[in-house]
Amino acid sequence: MLLWTSHFSLILFDFDGLLVNTEKIHYLAYKETLKKLGLNLSWDFQKYITIAHLKAEGIEEEVYKDFPELKEKEPVWKNIYRLKRETYLMLLQEIEIEWMPGALELLKALKALNVKTVVVTHSDSGQVNLIQSKLKELSLIDHWVTREDYKNPKPSSDCYQYAISRYASRNDTVIGFEDSPRGLSALLGTNAKSVFVTTISYPETDLLCRQGAVHISSLHEAMNDHFF
């Protein structure tokens, strides 16, 4: 079972949208935040996720582009983001959090094989702790790297370099799983084998795969003995 794991000593996972289905909650949090500010965010989820996954400043840039009056009223994005974070935490408590397809099965299999796992996420520890309190099986993961642990967000490789330097031994071979182009770019900047898990047709997918990434549609495929 999972013969591919014999080639790797450490497995890295992104979190939101890869292991847990929280991206839609982030989306709702932005809609609710802008509603509180008297604005209607008309994006559908597909547009939101495409913008959010391309670059760290994408949401800020597109929101200010769509609502120039907001830029005049509140030009400091971190104040808007703070309100969004509060809204997101509130929604996390109210909404049932679901696993992404194949995620829980894979984590259980890896734990049974005693393969070391690390989550590397843009979410801060407060958000992670709340989700962990609702999904107890997240305790299957050995280690966590949250936003407080590294300087520059994805697509910088800081987060993954930190995880590898802290949790991999000198001769360890590493594989990582990501669901966004900017997250995958961060992963490709390390010595880890990179796996892109998405059903979204990003323009960057072919280029990222030519740089060495393997593309699968869900973590169910990683349950195959020879998925790459």
C-alpha cells in the first residue's frame, strides 16, 4: 500500500483547499466583510479562488480595483483584512468544516506507515487551532508550520524552506502537495518533489508541470501505489 512513500522521508501539505474545505469559508468571509462596509462583492467562488491562488496581493488589488471608493475610505488593507479575519473566525465556529476528497484517507494511511508529515500553511495559529478543535483527526499530522513561523508568504519559498530545515534530516527525501499556483511555485523553489492537486484549469499549470510538478485532480489519486 502506498509504495511511493518508500521513496520519501518527509511529506509536506498545504492546508486550506488541500486538506480541509475552508476556501469557501474564506470567500464568504470576504463577502460578509465587504457587506459590513456597505459593498456587494459580486464575484462567484471560481473567480475568487482564481484570484486568491495566483498571488498574495491578488484579493487586495482586485477589491480596490472594483471598489475605488473603498480605497479612498480605507487605504490600509491590513485594517480590512483584520475585519475579514474576525469574520472568518466567526464563520469557522458556525459552519461545519469538511475534509477535501481523499485527504483524511491519505493521512490515516501515512500515519499507519509512520511517514512524517508537516502542514505548511498561510493560516495563522489562531485559525489553525480553531479548525483543529473541530476536526480531531488533524492530530494525525506530526508538525505544523503556520504564518507566524516564516517571513514572506507564498510564492516565496520561505515557508517550505523553513519546514524542510526544521523537520528533515540531512539525507531525507521530501515530497509536497499544493493546490494553488503560488503555493506550488513556493514548493518548486525547494528540493522537494512537487505535486499540484487541483481540478481548476489555471493558465500556469502546463508551465509549472514543465518545471517538475506532477498534476493530479485530488488526493484520492495519491492513494495509488504508483501515482507518479
